[in-house]
Amino acid sequence: LEDNTVFSEYSAEERGGVDSYDINVSFNFYNRLYLGATLGAYGVDYTRYSSYSETFLVNKRNDGNYTLHNDYFLEGSGIDFKLGFIVRPIESSSLRMGAAIHTPAWYQLKENHFARLNYKSYINDDEYITGETYPQSKNGNEMEGETEYRVTTPWKYNVSLGYTIGRNIAVGVEYEYSDRSTGTMRYGDGMKMDEETNAIQEGLKAVHTIRAGAECKLTPEFCLRLGYNRITASTYADTFKSLPVNATRTDTEFFNGKATNNYTFGFGYRGKSLYVDMAYLYNRCQEDFYAFDHPNLQPTKVTTG
């Protein structure tokens, strides 16, 4: 490291996610038209612990440091509805055409967040002071941020084609469209969160998803499967994270994702009394990471896969 510089470090740990539960109903009309409907219920339970630190070096010696800690908790529930159909337009052909529509998911969410700062400052080579500070109430107690709000996700539209070649090969393709900029946020009492909703409209964009797959029956018992899935980026290159000025949180970091590509390979066995399916998924995703928003800050390139 050069003299009189700053060394920064970021770390995060995430847990939880979204659990989904579906109630399905389907209908078959003369093996030519198939209708299906799904009522989806979702449970949200997500936790993230993150920290950002800077160490100040003067003449290659530690002149002090600080670390911002943030604990973030999100919980809630949501519902949505899906409706779709598959039709065989030509009775003598295995060609299948389908379409589906997904309503927005309506979420009721609550988030809690805590922030604190630890610091160490050198007076001279041998003396230093340390301390911790955090948002406090008038009584000197640690304050937490809590927000209850509602999120309405975008609509989704899906079309698909499928075809069976002979008796041993089946292929299929799908296309899905969802405009992420149409999502909205409201407070728990139903009042629209204008600033947050405007940020969604300006920072997010339409997402295009393409799926393609094929299955080949090698023998009456064994089959081979291949698949590919591409999801375009949901954010613009200059999208950034903005925290409310009255928030107690200081987790300014954010990722701007690029397209995601998934590749799958699998095989299956079907016997008289035993069946086995195995699959391998390779995911490749690139993201630009920013510890905070600044015109002169170059992103850290992150590639997973």
C-alpha cells in the first residue's frame, strides 16, 4: 500500500429467503386443451449482517480505523395467482402451444435494522482511543429502525412451445416478460411511498427470460436431459441505492447485476419399482459491487459460477 492511503473492507452474511406454497387445479379437455390455475402463498424470513471498515495508513503505519456494522431483518407474507393453458392446435401433431399470466404478488412486510460504529484512533504510536457509538433515544437506549410496508410486484407473461420428435425426443422453449419498473410500495396504512416507488421506476427495467430444454430417451429406462436459461439484468448500469435521510441504517452497499445464465444437465431412470432423477446446475452471474455511491468510485467486478 502507498503512503497516506485508505484500506477498505466489506463483509456480509445472509440467511433465509422466501418459502412458497402452492394450491393447484388443472383441467384436461379431450387431450387437446389443458387449463391450470395456481394460488401461491409466500413466507418471507431474511437476515443480513454486514460490515464496512476503513483503515487509515500514514507513512505505512496504522493511524486508526472504523467499522460500520448493520443488522437487517425482514419478515412477512404474500400471495399471488397464476393462470395458464396448453393447447394442441393440430390433433395429429405433437406440437404444443402455451401461455400463462402471473398476477403481481402482494406482500405485507416488516423490516428491522440496527447500526453501530466501532472506532480506533491513534494519539501517537503508543496511545490510542477506542469506542462504540450507535443511534440512541432521549433516554440513552439503543434505537432500532422499524418499517412496515406493502410491496406489489410486477405482472409476468409467459408463452411456450413444445414438440415431440418421434417417440424418444422432446424439446421445449419458453419466453417470459416482466417489467420490474412497475412495482410499487406503500406504507402499512396504504399510503403510497412516492420516493421509493419513483426510485423503482427510474432504477429498474424490464426483464426477459428465455428457457430451452430437451429430453432424449436413450433406452426404455434411461433418459438424458439438457437445459438452458438466460435472465437479463433488472437494473441499469447507473442505478444506485438511496437510503432515507431519517434511517438508522448505514448499509449503503449495493449490487448492479448483469445477465444470468444457467446450464443444466441430468438423467433419469424409470424401472418397474424404482425411479431415480439426478441433475447438475451451473450458474454464471456477473455483478458490479459498490460499497457506496460516488461518481469516482469504480465498481468491484463480481463473477459467480
